[in-house]
Amino acid sequence: MISLKEIALLINGRLIGPGEILISGVSGIESTKKGDITFLIDRSYERYLETCEASGIIVGKDIDLKKIKGKNLIVVENPGIAYIKIAELFGKQKIYEPGISSFAFVSEGSEISKEASVLPFVFIGKNVKIGKGTIIHPFVYLGDNVSIGEDTTIYPGVTVYDKVSIGNRVIIHAGTIIGSDGFGYIWDGTCHKKIPQLGTVVIEDEVEIGANVTIDRASLDKTVIKKGTKIDNLVQIAHNVTIGENSIIVAQVGIAGSSKIGKNVILAGQVGVKDHVVIGDNVRAGGQTGITKDVKPGSTISGTPHMAHKEWLKQHALLRRLPELFERVKKLEEKYL
């Protein structure tokens, strides 16, 4: 257990209430009990404050404290960042003993740090390098000449093809495939001829890749996911794509070959990106946007084909009026034709 005063010091917050109260766990604001600490990150959850039984609540400086009576509060600049610190404090990381399981298969020439953990039923190809602190979970396949940095975690069922490079502090979730062939064919008049995919994939430091993601190898050079980018589940990234630093790629996004995505870009769920498109830095694309041509840096876009978000809102509003307009035109035709 930890006291509210100690938590306030940890997250650099201002405590309102008795500091000696002990906290034993973390919970969502919808379902709390005595001894919990909870968080008000989204203003839409203010409706739960009245019934909240938590022993402490983390709130932002934008909250009207006069509306919250009889609660123990810690006021912070950013409740989301405070939540991460508290969750890490109460979260129990599973500890794995370093070493290679006798049930794992390691090919010749591989260099695996003594401080790495290779769990049962892992297959490691030739000349693979794995850094210290890295954890390879069961049923992972690592092809020849794969390189993995330090403190990286690869969860069960991940397949990493030959020559792929993965950096430090990367997280790759279950079922993901990295380095499969890009989808490239040429019609020779009788059949589709496969274009050899001779390149590789580079995953830079502090990238997180969700479950069942596919990232294809480049045809000649490399597919690159740059530092700090976060990729949700069920995303398809084609050959020769580059995604810039600290971008967010949400579930079911599909990015076609040779597209270039800038840094700090957000592609919301089910966005589709055409091949050879260049998307500038700090672009925001709403859910199901179809990106068919280059996008200028700093743009906020929606719709298919994509357009400025404000323009899309206007068009969407007009579409709602189509049934009414149709009836009006129909009456005019009956009257004058």
C-alpha cells in the first residue's frame, strides 16, 4: 500500500484531503471501491464523480473543484501522464529468468545475450543477434540474420522473416508477421509474375506493434517504422513504406506500397492510403478516410477521396438533407412538368 501523500509527491500533484489515507489499487472511475485511486481523464466521465467511492481521484487543473465535494483529490497538469505513473506503480511486471530454454531451438552462429530470456518452443535461425533484457515468448519464429536490440519484448506466435532489424525497447504483440513478401506482380500476358522481394524491414527503438499486424519487406531497399511509432492491431503496412517518428496508426489501417508517412501523424481506424502517397508531418486523418494523393503537413482530413475535415463536415450535413430535397424536387416536377 501507498499513501495519498506519497502518490501526490510521485506525480507532482497538489493534494486536497488527508495525506495518510492508504491506497491499495487502481480502478476505472465507473467502478470504484474504498482503497482505490482513480482518474478523471475525460470530462465526459464527470457524471461518475457523485457515486465514486474511490479513496483518491486524480483530476486535471481544468476541473471546477467547487463541483467536487467530499472527495480526496490530487490535482495535476496532465491526468493521463499521472495515470501511467500510478499504473506502473501498481502493475506487477512478470519476471523472466535470463537464459535459453532447453526446449528452444537456436541455430549456429547466433549471438544471444546472457541477460536475454528465450522461452520454450522458440525457433531462432542462423546468425541471429539478441540484446540483453530482451524476452522472446513461446512459438516465436526468428529467421536468419535477424537483429533484435535490448529490452525488447516479442509475444507468442510472432514471425520475423530473414534479415529484419528490430531496435531497443520495442514491443511486438501476438500473431504479428514482420518481413513477409511485399505484394508485387507483373502481368506477362499469360500470368502474374512475382516480383522478387529482396529488401528488409527496420523497426526502430521504442516502437509498439499490436496483435496480428503485417509489415511487408521492401522489394529492394527497406520498409521502415521509425522511433516511437505506435501501431494498433490488424494493420497492414506494405513494402517500401516509411512511417515517421511518433506516429499513431489505429486498427485496420491499410497502407499501400512505397507510401511515405511523416512524423506525429495520426491515421484513425480503417484509413486507407494509396500507393506512392506522401503524407506530411502532423497530419490527422479521421476514421475510414481514403487518402488518394499527397497530403500537406498539418492537415486534418476526412472522407473518400480525402478532403479538408471542415469541407467533409459540410458535405455530410448536406447529404442528410438529400431525402428532403428529393421530395421537394419531386413536387416541383409534378407541378410544372
